[in-house]
Amino acid sequence: MSAALQMTAFGLALLSTLFLLLATCTDCWMVNADDSLEVSHKCRGLWRECVTNMQDGVRTCDQYDSILADHPVKIVVTRTLLITADLLAGLALATLLLGLDCIKFLKEEPHIKLKMCYGAGVILGIGSILGLVGSVWYAVDVYVERAMLVSHNIFLGVHYDFGWSCWLGMAGSTGCFAASVLLTCCLY
């Protein structure tokens, strides 16, 4: 039972970490949600803004000036939290991999391997909370920005909604949290 639980947690943690990494690297955290007929699809991400022409599929991206430039708080906070969550999830995966029963590392010390799995669960839990806070922070800021424009009857021609990268960050963080619960609560 313990080996099956460990493998389930490892598979879930691996998939969720990949989701977090993809969310951090991709550039569609905000997508235009204009109801009129658009000829282009606009996405804003943590690192750049991209426009795709819907007629011929040509995609152009503008990198943000600099990582150190003045950016909106939602971009800086989300970058920081997601990069930290990625690093912690990677560390947790490495620790968990070495702590699995099916790995020959420290085969004579099952108590240490169990502690490694537990420690990986704790690290994964911390990373998942940071990733979830970063993703939800960004989503709430997008919603508040949109609500403020609507409440003041301001229409700028395009408004943004949550993009698939934002959803991917939330899904990855939730999966990491579930794997953390499996490792910390259910393994004993």
C-alpha cells in the first residue's frame, strides 16, 4: 500500500510540477475577452505580450523591457511566487524520488526514506501554497481591474479575462497540494 501511495503521489507531483513550470514560462495569463469580431488574439504573460493574427496565424511577441524595470505589482509578485514554487517543487521531486521504496538509494534505512518522503511532502506543500497564492493573486487583480473599468463605465476597446496559463498555474498548485497531503497525511 505504501509503495502504491508513494508512486501515486510522485506521479501527481511530477505532472503538477510540469503544469507549474509551463504556467511560469508561457505567456497567456490574460487573454482579450472582447465580444466584438476581433482579427487578433492578444495574450499578456509574466514575461511578454503576444498578439496572434486570427486570419493567417502569424504571432508576434513583445518582450517586456527588463526584468528589473518598473512593472505592475501583479507581474512582479506572480513571477516571484511562481519561480519560488517551481524551485521548491523541483527540490521536493528530487527528494521524493530518492525516498521512494522502489529506488535502491538507502535501501537499508527505511525510516530515513520515510522521512525523506515526508519532507518532500512538506516542501511540496509550501511550494503549492506559494504557487496558488501567485496564481490567485494575478487572477484577482485581473478581475478587480476589469470590475473597476465596468463600474466607472470605461470601455477601452478591449478587456482581459483569465488566460490558460493562469488556470494552468492554479491546477499545478492544486495538484502539488494534493500530492503533499498524500505524502504528509496518508503515508503513515
